[in-house]
Amino acid sequence: MTLQEKLKEYQQKHKAILATNFYNLETLQGVLIAASKCHVPVILQLTRSSIEYMGLKEAVCLARQSMETFEVEGWLHLDHGDSYELVSRCLEVGFDSVMIDASNKPFDENVKITRRVVEEAKKYHANVEAELGYIAKLGQEQNGEYTTAEEASEFVRQTGIDALAIAIGSAHGFYKSAPHLNIGRLKEIHAAVDTILVLHGSSGIPDHMLQEAIRNGITKVNLATEIKNIFMRTLQKVLLDTDEIDLRKVFPQATNSVTKLLVDKYKIVSVS
């Protein structure tokens, strides 16, 4: 089943798939062990930084082989692709899905860049995600510039994308103040477009709020910051309490913390 087909299936059931970033073998294993335990599909995400850290072909092989090993249904997605060149490279090596993020550009330029990616992705039958509106980046303040239903409808019509990340109050990274999702705006957008709606910045959003967003149209939920945070915090704590130099004995404790986090997250998403 293609990712497009799976997302449509979940959309019709008012359910969501958790899309998780991974950064190395250990975080990838933590995600997939949890998915295997919970019997859920996964969307494994890589950013430019992770690709440059691990290597593009190496990361793809690692993800594909690991999904097979853990017998988890899943797809590989480029998260926040910042150029046509990066998107093309990812499509060439077999990504199932790509995101082109030109949300910082004027509307017409965002449309032009995104439409070019959509045309390229058709050759590979790949899923295309784009972003519209202001979703605060790490360390920035949320400024309330939400995506409108009118803009979303026109953007989808002009680009032909499969999935749209919308600004309804979430932010990347941890929140400086308590997050509040504008569910009313989400309902308006959901009624205006038939495309898959994506929530970025789910780290730190209260469970009940996340579930309400899924009930009202969110079908893909991105999780990144909490994964690397719990991995590193666990590792730092372990290293303070041991003289062990065998990383094969130290790293698994951090991997286990990622698995515990993801088991909880999968349960939250699945009962929405």
C-alpha cells in the first residue's frame, strides 16, 4: 500500500499516523521496537541535517532494513526539504514521500516551488507534503499567523499536493508557553480541502488536545524534538553514573527510553 493510500484510509477513519524523526541507529530502533509492540505503521522522517550526518544512501538502507527486521509497515519521508535539489536526490534513492517547505516565501512563490516538486514526484508515485502558514521554528514565538481555509483551498488546487502542514498554533521544538491549538480553524480548513492535513510540532502538546486535533481532521502527526531530547537526557544521566566505556552497554538504555516514549505516543494517537 502506498503512503497516499494509507493516509486516505486513516483520514476516513478519523485516525492519524505518527511520523517520527530518527537520528541514528539507536533512535531508529527505539521507534521501531515501539511500533512493533503496538502493531502500528510508521512514517520514518529524515531532515537535511540527519541526511548530512548519516549519509543519504546509508540512512535509506538502514531504515528499509530495520523496518523489515522489525516487521513494521512503514514509509520513508523527507521532512522539511528546503530545496528542489534535495527533494530530487531523495526521490532518486527511493523515498516514499517528500516535503518541500517554502512556507517562508510569498504565497505565489510557495505555489510555484511546490508545484515543481509535485511534477517531479509524479515520476516516482511519491507522496508530496507542503506547508502553508507560520509554524514557529525552534526558539521562536508563536505569532498567531494561522493558515486560512481560503488559502489552503487555493494552495491545494494550484499545487496538487497530497498533504498539507497547517499553522493552527503548534510550534517546532519545546514550547515557551502552554500551546493552544485553534481547533475551530482546523475544522474550517478540513471542510475546505480533501487533502491530508499534517500537524507539525506535536512535542509538548497535551494528549487531549492532540486527540481533539485528530478527531477534527489531522491525519499525520510529526514528532521529533521529544525523541532526541529523551535519548540525550537518558544518555547524559547514565554517563554520569558509570565508568562503562562499552557503548553497546550504554546506548541501549537511551534506546529503551525512546521506545517507552513512543509506546505512549502511539497509544495516544490510536485512541483519539
